Amino acid sequence: MPIDLGPGEAKQLDVALTPITVPPPDPATLDGIVTDAETGHGIEGVRVDMSGDGWIGFTYTGADGSYLIDNIPPGTYTVIFSHPDYETKTI
């Protein structure tokens, strides 16, 4: 609704605002399988490190080479896969 103000006129405008509640974004999940490039077999014990946007996390691959990192805040991350017997890969 528009407010009309005439020359030299003063008006008081009292306003009450209702807070808006915005839920936090749903957390993300990263999962996959790390395999030997030559044999295609899963590699156990690969350390999977994630970092970025003020958050860090890590896990190790299981017997079949699978890994899962969950409850990750949305953002941009670097992921590093490392194992003593293999070349480290950064994505």
C-alpha cells in the first residue's frame, strides 16, 4: 500500500516483520569404488581424503575397494586417493 506524504508532513511508520526460517541444505554423500588400473580389482585400505569450504573428512576403502563419506555440507571439494602401493590421485 503506498504512503502519501504532503509537503512538510511527517508520518511515523511502525512495522513488525516475521522471521523467515530457511532450513539448512541437505548434506551430500560421496561414494564409489577404487580399483587397480591394470587388474580392475577393488583395492582395500585406500585413504580417501576430502577437503574444501572449511570442511574436511576421510575414510578408507573396504575389502572390495568401496568407500562412503556422508553428511558433507554442499560445496566445492578436493578428493585425494592414497595408498602406499599405488600412485596418489587428486580430483
